[in-house]
Amino acid sequence: MLALLHGTGFRPLRLADPRDTENLTFLAVKAQKPAKVEPNEAAVGAARRIIGRYRQKLAKNRAALRDVVTVIREIAGPRPVIWGAGRLFDALVLHGGLDPARCAGVIDRHLSAYVSERHGVPLRAPDALPELAASGVIIMSRSFASEIEREIDSIMPGLPRARFADLFEHATAGPSPLRAILGV
């Protein structure tokens, strides 16, 4: 990344935190002229291997999304509510085959204040849960799952729910273990 910055004419002011292995953050300014960057075949080869592994993992994850959608249909019933309308919901629709029209609704405490719909489904605030006649809830947030579960219990005690993170973890553990467990 540093070679790319230098080669495109930027000078880094602050580098990424080496302890953060998931995100790369650089602060850079445009330099007077791009630096000359020498070819590095070893780095190119390493990058190609990383990209190859990424492609394989992406394919595996997209297949897992299809398994998760199958399981959602089985455990959350015919009219699930999706709680969380962000990237994971998009991935379920775009790559997992989730038909948003078959959802009872989509709840998102924060996005509903700014966006009226996602994939053709109106976004609702949590207090709308009783109106949606949900057969179950799929919780899309990992960080706030416990908080969301407490909120569901305060609004509609006993409503079946599942965490997307758990469904996805099981789906990526091997060849379709969720389908085998449920016989689907």
C-alpha cells in the first residue's frame, strides 16, 4: 500500500495501526511528483496469492449466504422480520437469494430515520414490531445482538429469533451443516 501511495504521488502523514489487522487507514497528502517505484515481483506474487484466497473465501461465503437464507425460511417461518438493514441484509438479498418481499418487515433503529426503504421493503423503527405480524426475527447485528434480543423481549416476549452471526458461522463450518441438521 505504501508503494502504491508513493507511486501515485502521495506522501503518507500517518500510517495504519499495525495492531488493526482488518482495516488499513492512511492519511496522505499529494506530493509534488510521484516517486519512482521499483517493480517487486515477490510482492506481486504475494498479492496474487492473497487475491486468490480472497476469491475462494468470497465464493464460500456467498454459498454460505444461500444456506443461511434456506435456514431463515425454515426457522423464522414464512414471514420473518429482519432486524438490521445494512450490509448483511444487502448480502442476503444480493448474494443469498433472500426475497425481501417475503419478509414481514425490516427494522433498523438508525437507518429508518434516514432511509425509507431497502430493497423495496419499508424500514421501520423497533416499536413497529407488533404491527408486522412476524413469524420470527433474524438479528443482523453482532455487536448489539444481546441488546436487540432484550428489546424484542420487551416488545414481544417469546417471539422466535436467531442471530445471523450464528447461522453464518454454522453455514461456513462445512458442507451445508445447517441443511443437514434441518433436513432441507
